[in-house]
Amino acid sequence: MIKYIISFCFILLLYYDFFIMFGLFQQEHYNVKKYLKHTLNYYISNISTIITLILFIPTLLFNLSGAWYYGVMILFLQLGVINFLKPLLVKLKFTKRTFRVIITLSILLFVMLLLFKGNILVYNTFLFAVPLLILFMYYLLWPLEELIKKYYLHSAKKKLQEASPITIGITGSYGKTSVKNFVASLVDKAYISVKTPASYNTLMGITKTINTSVNNLTEVFISEMGATKKGEIKELTDFVAPSIAVITEIGPQHLETFKTLSCIQDTKFEIVESANLKCLVLNIDNKYIREYEKYISKEKIASGLKIIKVSTDNKNADLYMEHYDENTYKVYYNGAFLMMLTINLLGRHNLMNILESVAVALYLKIDPKDIKDAVEKIESVPHRLSVNYDGCYRIIDDAFNSNVKGFKGALEVLRKETNFKVIITPGIVDGGSYLERINSSLIIDLMNSCDLILLIKNEASKIIELGLKTADYHRYLVFDSFKEAYAYLKKTYPSTSMTILIENDLPDSFLRR
């Protein structure tokens, strides 16, 4: 009877641990290197797992036994898992692939229970090795997943060819999702359009959108294209073959995998290799994009490729926007006045996002009046300088995908607020070898914009904290999680009118580290 109870408890614990660890693997897009990095960090930095390992080694070496001993091991191991769960941002998504893995796991568990019924040492070994068990199942199912992937890719490619819509590809270090949504808003009145949802910017994300949403009535397909390494935009470009391409911004993003800005630049310009490219929209306010000529062949130019250069600084650009009054702007096209635009969005960087979208709409010959009406109805994308309220708190939510330009733009917005100004941030987490340089560049802006800085503990925030200490700035606190930081505000300032800027790239990072 005891063996059955032990086996049942083991199954529950293993499934619990599996869901957490596989959620991490899923969030990292099944990238083995990233997954191993996070799990290794978990094991070496978590006191509970260290204690478990200390207890586990003599068990193997000296054949120690006893339910109490194994129970203590399980207790410490689960404490470690629970601690690992605390910073979890995105829970496991129960996709078809997830169910295939769960079925495989269940079969393995059934076989193991038959072979090792009630063996606590074996059970503990499996619990401790859940991350490796997940990798084992990943490689075990890899041939099947590749066949399924090829089937979906073939189906999507066929659908796209049959529908034959105008294809729009949008890439850049940041601004992609906003521009995609803005373009969709501007073309919806004139065309039947489909866009990739949320941040579906990978090959399989785009494939899923085509298979589920594109049909023979689709006239425009708008695809966000993301990348973490060289060659990925080329892969997406070959698949979608955009006739219109937009490069939004190029800057230090995903440097952990790209390593250099030059590599990012090369990767983003892979979009110009599209066989169907007819129009290229370029943000020439960005110094890396201004070097576009070295990426465009003479053959492309000779074939009639239209390049629309957009700017909020350079009056000689093809499409230029200048500030007129409050949130009203003058727009010029090919040197001539085109329209007045009222833009109801926070952040200077959104002006460029709007302008790039207008360029696409103009190329598609959408009436400027319709463009103007659509722009003035545009609302902020969730988690990108969107505004919410919690009692006397005005919350500016810029929680998605932080970068230096966007971070400083958000601080500029905060600085204009007239009430008590607070920022909650972990800094810019994904900085690779540029981590120190990027986060150090934020310190002066932070001090000049905030009445109180609440940092979320991780490697990036440590750099900011050191910079604040060096500058003899004391109006900051450090917390383990966003939840703790926000709870502090609610407890300490329950009735204070304040603006809270949530600025970070945590939705892109699985852990609050």
C-alpha cells in the first residue's frame, strides 16, 4: 500500500516539475542552448537544489536508505522547484506538441512504474533529472515533429500561392509589432487583410497564421518577421516573399545571440533579398538603415524597386513628418504638403511607427483622407506605452520588449507627468556583451525622470544600481519581483496620486532574473 502511495505522490510531483520546466523550454522556442543555460542557472543558484544534490550524492555512493532521508531530499527539491516557479512569467501552453510530449512522458512513466515500483531512489533520480528528461523526449520526438513541421509549411506555402495576396514583411530590432498593427489599421478599409497576431514572428508562427486565417478572399497578408540569429530573416523572406518590406529600426537587441550590431544589420537587410520585392520602406533616422545602399543590388534598382525613405528629422526624405501643435503633425510626401495628422499615442518613437505605416498605405494607393481617419483612430498596442488606471495610480505599461531608444522614449513620457513619478524595471535584460554599456546609458535619464526607482533584481538591474550608488542617488529600492515592488507601492503610497511606468523586457525573458 505504501508503495502505491509513494508512486502516486511521485507521479504528481514529476508532472508538476515537468510542466514548469517544459514551460521554460517552450518559452525559449525549444532552443536547447537557452534552455540549458536557464536550467543550469537554476541548479547552481538555488540553495534548495544544492542541498538536494548534497543529499543525493552520498545516497548513490553509500547506498543510504530510509523513507525519511528520501523524503527530506524530495522536500528540498520541491522547494527549489517552487522557488523556480515564483518568477515564472508565461505558463505552459497546451499546444498539440505539448500533448504529444505529455503522452510520451506518460508512457515512459508507466514503463518506469512497472520496472521500479516503489523504488524511492529511482523516483528521486527522475525528479532531479526532469530537465534532462525533457531533452530526451525532445530528441525522441524530433523526427516526428520535423515531419509535422514540413506538412504545415507545405500547406501554408500552397495556401499563400493560391490566395496570391499582396505580401508585406516587417522587420527591425524593435517597432515591428506596432508597425504591423498600424499598417493593418490603415489598409483594412480598402483591402481584406490578414496579419500575424501578437508577436507571431517566427517561421512556425507565420505558418500557423496562414493555415488558419488566409483564404482565397485575402488581398493583403501582413507578416511580422523576427530573428535572433543571422539567416532567420532570409528564411522568412524566402517563405513569405514580401512585395513590400519595412525595416523599422536597427539597434542593440538580442545581442546575446547576435553578438554584434553589424550582425543585426546584416540580418535585418536579408529582407531585401525577396524575389517579389517591389517597395522598400526605410527609416533613415536610423544610422544603420541609412547604410541601405550596400545591401541593395543594381539588379534590384534596375528592376524598378521603389524605395520610400521616411524621417521625422530629415526634410529631404520621401515622406517627412514635422511637429505642428501639441499632438498634431504636418506630413510631406515628395516635398509637397500631404496632410495634417493627429496622433493620440505616447512616445516619440511611435511617430516613426505611424510614418512607416503611412508609407505602406500610400504605396497601396489608399486615399490620404482614409489614411488620416485611420491614424486618428489608432490606439496603443498592449504593453507598448498603453495607459491603464488602478485607483489613484496612472499606469503606463511599456512592459514588452524593451530597448534603449524605447526605454528613453518612455522616460521622456514619464518626465512630462506632473504627479509623483515611479518606474518599475529590471533594466534591459537582453544585452549580451553590451549589457553593461546599455544599462549604464540609462542611469542619467532615470535620475532625471523619476521620483522613485524600483528595480527588479537581475544582472541588468545590478548595473543600474551600481550606477545610482556611484552618482549618490538614493531614491531607489530593489525587489525580487514585480509583484513585490507593486505591493510595496500599494502599502506605502495607498492614496498618493502617481504615474507608474512599467518598463522592461520581461515578457521576452522567461525569468525575472
